[in-house]
Amino acid sequence: MKNSNSIFLSLGSNIGDKENNLIDAVRFISNFAKILQISSVYKTEPLLYKEQDDFFNIVIEIDYQKTARNLLLKIKDVETQMGRKDNFRYGPRLIDIDIIFFKGEEIDEEDLIIPHYDWQNRLFVVEPLYEVLDEPLDKSSFKIFDQKITNIGKMKT
């Protein structure tokens, strides 16, 4: 898959009521962007730091009229409002929101890389993304063979 002309965000949580954290994050995002699609919730094992709870992950497609930089600031504000604390890299998170694609743009700045620098190596992004795109997923084109993921159904909004 090439850089999408849509805007896709990946959301994850592994602290507290994980599904409710995702629901709350989507509600916050809906205050400044139109939610177009929401994937199923996927339960995934931690990828790089294994000594933590499993994550619940979703991918959403949104319509947003401002810049990618402005969206990043809004997302960081949502994470802060929800109570995310600075933690060590790849550690447990109440909520984590990443911009995967933004209207076909390519951005390479210190704090903003679009498309997301590692999306294609993360099954918790790839599988829900392909679900939202309604495209068959050929896992052989990605480096995701040893990752564990379970579709646990749609969010209870």
C-alpha cells in the first residue's frame, strides 16, 4: 500500500479500561475532526517492551481540514486531557495516538514523520487499517509474522 490520500490515525491503550479509553479518545477527536470509519478493536501483545499488559488498538479514518502539524498538536492535547503521563519509550500507555497517513503528504521532521515511520511493521496498525480500507491483507508483504493479534469486535460506543 502506498501513502494514502486519506487521514488515518492509530490508537492504542494498555492501562485501565482499555476499550473505554479508546472510546473516550474517539469522542475527543470527534470534537475537532469528522470520524469517517472505525476499525474493530484488536487485542495485541506488546511489541518491543514485553513486560506490560496487552494493548487494545483501533485505526480510524477522519476528515480534518487543517494541517498535519495542527492535527499533531490536537492529538497531543487529547492524550494530555485523558491523563497520559510521560513514560519510557514503548512502555505502558493510557492512550497513544499516531498519525499514520495524512492526505498523501510526506513529512520528515523531528517530531512529525508522515507516513508513520514504522506503520508497515506493526500488525496492530496494518490489520485494522486494511479492515477500514476493506482490502484483503497479504501479510507476506509485511514484516509482521511473529506478532499476535486478535479481533475482539466493534467498540461498544
